Amino acid sequence: MSSTADVPPSPLPWGARSVTIPVFRIFDVDTALAWYRDFLGFTVDFGDPVEGGDSLWFGQVSRGATSLHLSERPYEPSPGSTVDLWLTGLDAYRAGLDDRRRHVPVLGPAVWVQGPEEVPWNARLLALTDPFGNTLRLTEPLDPAERAALPDWS
């Protein structure tokens, strides 16, 4: 699996890796970090209680050119949001997830990471739903020319 360590420092605010940053509502920081950092392989760019102490948590995770904000704040989007991420290396990334599921307790022991499915828009898609009902749709175009400019998550 590739590392985000080889991504150059970002000129964007907060170290974001894209100019559009979706916000996902979370309800438990430890569960969110287990899912996004430990299982999906994102890097935690920052994250703290917004007002210090035991106030609500807000943070950012990134992988490749993708950044997501995670927030416990109730005025953020409701759970059940969906973000579509276009990338390459889907099969290798999925294989890594299926291996990590045995070591990171975010899925039940009888649950595996299903393989990508071919979809009508000339692509393959792998949908992953976090413990809070938010879905990442990882999409890889079938056309090699369309994949050329996309980040590699393998």
C-alpha cells in the first residue's frame, strides 16, 4: 500500500490536499479514527476538541489528494452523506482493506470487504460505509487514459 508520506506539503489551508473538503458527522472519535486512520489508511492532519477540554471534536484526515473533515458538532451534515472519490489502484487497496479487517476491529469477524462492481458509467465502484452511516464511493474508470491523472491508492 502506498503511503501519504510522499505527498508534498500542501499550499492549501490546513494542509488540505484538495480544494473541496466534505464534512462527515461522527459520534465517537475513537471509532472514527479506527475506521479512517487505522482501517482505511488515512493520515490525521489535525483533530482536537473545538473549544478545548471535553468539547466536541473536529478534525481532518487525508489520503493522497483527498481530505475529509470529521466533526462531532451537531450542526454539521447529518450522517448518511456520500462522497464519490475517483482513483486508481482499487483492487490493491481493497485487498489491503480485506487483510486489515482482521487486525482493526471496525468490521465484524464474519464481514469481509466486497470486491468492486462494474457500473454503467464505464467504471468500477467500491462502496464503503463508515460506522456512522457515511459512504465513500471509491470509483476507478475502466479507461486507462481516464485513470492516468487520478491518484493511486494501491
